[in-house]
Amino acid sequence: MNLSLEDINKAVGGILDGPANVKVRGYSIDTRTLDPGDLFFAIKGPHFDGHHFIAPAFEKGAAGVVVEENFGLQIADFGFGENTQAQAGPPNPQSEIRNPKPRGPIIRVKSTIDALQKLAREVRRRWGMPIIGVTGSAGKTTTKEMFANVLGKKFTVLRSVGNLNNEFGLPLCLLRAERYQNIAVLEMGMSAKGEIRKLASIAEPNEGVITNVNPVHLEFFKSVDEIAEAKAELLEGLHDPKTAYLNNDDSRVRAMARQFNGKIVTYGIKAVASFKVQQVQDLGLDGTAFTVHHGRKDVNFVLPLLGQHNVANGLAAIAVGATHEMPWEQIREAISETKPEKMRGQVIKFREGFAVIDDSYNSNPRALSEMIRFLAKLQGYQRKILVAGEMLELGREGPELHRSCGREAARAGVNLIVGVQGLAQQILEGAAEAGMDRSQLKFVPNAVETGELLAGTVQKDDVLLVKGSRGVKLDQAINLLRASFSSMEP
């Protein structure tokens, strides 16, 4: 929004050392992606300290830097070498200090992360347009993208980039707001109580959607009910006029309506809701066709994403579009144009006659179960192979949650299960308990060896579902398949 350093300094309550009329073009917390004219925030984290990269920021043309007031200016007074590739630790002063250079404008504050968030809140208030916050245990990024695609048929949308949904990413997204944009869709993630409340206090959203509450992050919560309470912080943080979009198929989300005093819009596939799915038709790897009943209308849709959970995400986007008085034909068109995000249900077909469903970005027990059920219904393939990576942050319930998914995979008639890393061994144990022969169960310690195993195993007319927590890095296994065979991707 072309703020000056004077505007920014006033918003963050800092002390400006340098010219006040310098205009800032953008904002950065990482010198690797900093553009000339950006304001650099020297963020301190558990494994890095942005104060060690002030000199590289100025060398790359930063309009100024925001530092913490207890940090001396000695680093800013010197130019370091071209070490802008990492923020893991300080440069070696013996080898990298060069001749003194004039430093640029500096804003000193008590906390750089607080300053980043204060500035984002100030920009949000100056911008003044409606903001929709999106949270849930699964499907946040996909739902956020669908919202933006649907609303984009009528509005100019500010959306979160990728999955920048935390205390750093959300403020940076808000700071990208332009005056010509007239609505925003922002993803809000969390792994602990109070985090969504904090994000809502920064973004001040007017509308909020909660997709679901699943057993994720149980390492940090005592129960799924506690996770629901943390997700409900989004509704508590809504500003007038308040609208909540609630998934009525999820009993914990449905219960949130009791404590909310704004407008409630419900959606569901199984439960009674304002926007209700009917007549679902599975189109295999081409997605799903379904009918939405709302009021006295029945409208047909085709969604080119896999699984019933994505129908629920699409239904939320349909509800948002209709609530914002968009023509049904525009909503239908946007839904039909939806494409899977990278590593989130992408279908990769190979010239050798097999297909891979790349759902390797993340996993949790409920999402894995949904995709296993999809795999069970899929027609036209001789063998169905499940490549299931460990699901992280499940706490004490982790082993049983993994075994439960293994039992479900066995009941679904999967021909081969490859468990990857750690607790994925328990998926195999659950499948064995449910009657699968152990010759159909393979455990592999890492993603690279998984790729090697699959390259030697896969055959014509196979379909592979690849899903695991991000830390398992199952995309490496898919990359090895791409290197070994000929994918038909554009």
C-alpha cells in the first residue's frame, strides 16, 4: 500500500533512525527472497536470528530494516559477504567482514515479530475490506483456494500464498493487500491453543469457515475436544458483520453454532444443512459429480478433485459464493475449473500404464481413511497400492490411530501396503490383524528407499495412493518414479 517509513514507524511504535519519507514497496523476513525496496524484519526464531542478515538485506536494496532495540548497530555498520542463502546462524566475522559501509534506515522496536503483526493489523484496518478466515484440521489450503476461485468470478481477491498461515505468514499475506482488492481469503493454521485467537486479532476477519475437527496435533492437546475449542477461536475473533460457515457433518463443528451470535451458514453431505449435497456420483480419477440443494433450488456440479472430503470443501466454497450473491452459473464454472494443489490429490498418469495419486503433502487419520475409501471404490485398475507414510504429532494415540487405518485398508481390498517410516509399521500391523497376508505388507524406513521399491514393483494397470505427513517427504519417492518412468504431465 506504498507506506512510508514514517507511517510504518508510527504503526509499530518504533524509533526511526534515517529518512522518514522513504516509500516501502514490499516486506520480507528472508533475504533469500527480498526484493529491492522491501522492508526487512529481522525476526528472531529458535534456529535463526535475522539480525545477522541486516547487511545482506541492505546489499540487496532493502528500503530499511526493523531490528530489536536491544540489538547493537555494529552488524548494520559493516557489510558481510554474499551469504544470503540461509538464516541458520551468524556469518563468521573473521572471514566475512569487509570494509565499513553506510547503513540504511533502521526502525528499532521491542519485538520484531510483534512489529510485523502490528503493521499487518494497521494495513488491514486501512484496507478495510471483508476478510474470510479458513481453518480446520484438514483441507484448509484446498478450501481456501476454492473460496478464492469462486469469489474471483465476482471480486478481486487477496488470498494467502500457498499455506502461509502462521504468525509470520499471515501478516506477510496481509501486507500484500492492494487498494483495488475488495475481499480476502486467509488460511489460519495452529498447533497449540491460542494461536488462532492471535491470528484473528491480527486479521480481524468478518467471516470464518471451520472445515472439520480431526485427531491431529494430539501431541500438543489432551483431546480432540480441546482441538475443537482451539479451532472455535476463529469464531470468537470475528468482527461485524459476523458470518460463520459450519460443516454440519462434523458434530464438534456443528456444536460451535450454540456459542456464536452472528449469522450461521451450514453445509453438509450427510447432515441436514442449508447447503446440502445430494446424488453424489463418483467419476473415478476425474473427480465427483453432485447436486446441491439450497432453498428451493437443486444445482448440479462437477468437481475435478478426488474424494468425498473434497466435495465437502467444494460445498463450503459454494455456500460462500451463494451467500455473497454470486450467480449459480458463475459458481458452477469456478468449481468445474478447480485444480488440485501440488501434492494434494494430483493424479499423475504414466505412459507405462499405471497412475499415481500424489497426496503426499500431509496426512492425518481421517484424511487417510477418506482416501482409502476412495481407493476402494476406484474402478479400472488391476492392483491398488497404498503407500502410507507415518502420521506425525498424534501423541499417545498415534500407534492405535495408525493400526486403525491399516485395518481399514485391509477391509478396502488394497493389494499392497507400503508403510514408510516410524509408526507406519503400525499400519501394517493393523492390516495384518484384519487378515491381509504379510507378503502384501512392506515396511520401508525412508522415502528414497520407498521410491526404489516402487520402481521395481509397479506394473501396468496399477494405481498408487501416496500419502503421509510432510516430514516423511514422500514426494521424493514420486520424483524417483518420474525419473524411472515417463509421466504424462503437461
